[in-house]
Amino acid sequence: MIHNLSENNSILSQFIANLRDVQKQADRAEFRQNLNRVGQFMAFEISKSLNYELKEVETPLGLASCNILTDQIVSACILRAGLPLHNGILNIFDQAENAFISSSRIHHKDGSFDIKSEMVSSPEMDDKVLILTDAVIATGASMVQALEAILEYGKPKSIHIVACICATDGLDQITRLFPKAHIWIGAEDEELTAKSYVVPGLGNAGDLSYGEKVRD
């Protein structure tokens, strides 16, 4: 199920605009902060679909009936680009367990590329709610590989995928392979370049957040 949050007006649209703006991208701290804000916004929206239990909470003046989250959350991210988004989700689901996947593209001279995952760190996943983040989804290959790696640790009760921007090709790929997953996006872009970069997109979120890494 796809949840495109840009289809309704909200402050999220301003955060996405800030992330896309080439002038604002010069400030890494602001770029990370906007990713963090998107993560918090997405977590709030996801929270509406989770399970709660009515409990009494003692206040200084009496007892209050409150709905308390009962689902166990695992917040996972694809390194590096997903980290600020992941931190935003942790600001909301602050008791969540965490998982991390190292993933990168290996480009070839003919324009093709492979996805290389070097590290996966995850708790047991059985009967938990998985929230997996990446800043931008292009072809969906990295996200699919990350999901397959995490599912080696058990079967979650539900899967939520979070991205600021997702290409149409990526959405099609993920929904085909994981039809029961919930996909939460800030915007959908239709175009991919010959090297599978999203247009208009927002550029390389990892580099914009943390500086350019050494290229092969």
C-alpha cells in the first residue's frame, strides 16, 4: 500500500521543498534537520496505524486513562543516507530497537550497476513492526536487498518503508515483491536517468548530509 503524503497539503511539503532546493543544500546541518523532520512526520503518520492498549496512568491529582503503544518497533535504515531520517523516527519511537544495513552502488563502465551490502545488524524480527528508511528510492534494488537481509532475522507483523522521494520504477518494484508492505513517501518522481538517478530528485542525500566520500 502506497501512502503519498504530498497528495494532501501539510508542512511536509515545505520540508521536501527545502531538501530539493540546491541553495539550501549548501548547509549540511539544515539538510540533515529537514530529513530529521520528515522522519518525525512519517513516524507520526505510521503511529496512527499501530496497536494501543488502554491503561491507567497516575498523575499528581488522580488517575488518567491513556492509550499506550503495545507494538514493538524496529527502526532500520540504509547507511548513510537514511541516518538523519532514521533519527527523526527515533525521536518519536524512542523505545524502538534498531537495525542497520550498509548498501552501496557499484557502477560499471557500461552504465549498469550492482548493489553491494557489506553489513547487516538487526535484532530478532518476529512479530515486530519494521520501519525501514532510505532518503531516496530510485530503482528499488537497494530497498529490496535490505528487506531481504532483515527478513533473515524473522517475520515482522508489518513492514513500513519510508522515503522522502521515490521513483515510480522503485514503487513498482517494491509493491510487486512486497505487496503487503506500507510505503510512506513525501513525493513521487517519474523520471530516472540512464544511470538510475531520480529526476528531479534531490541529489545524493548521503553526500549532502555528511560530505562527499572518496569515489573509486
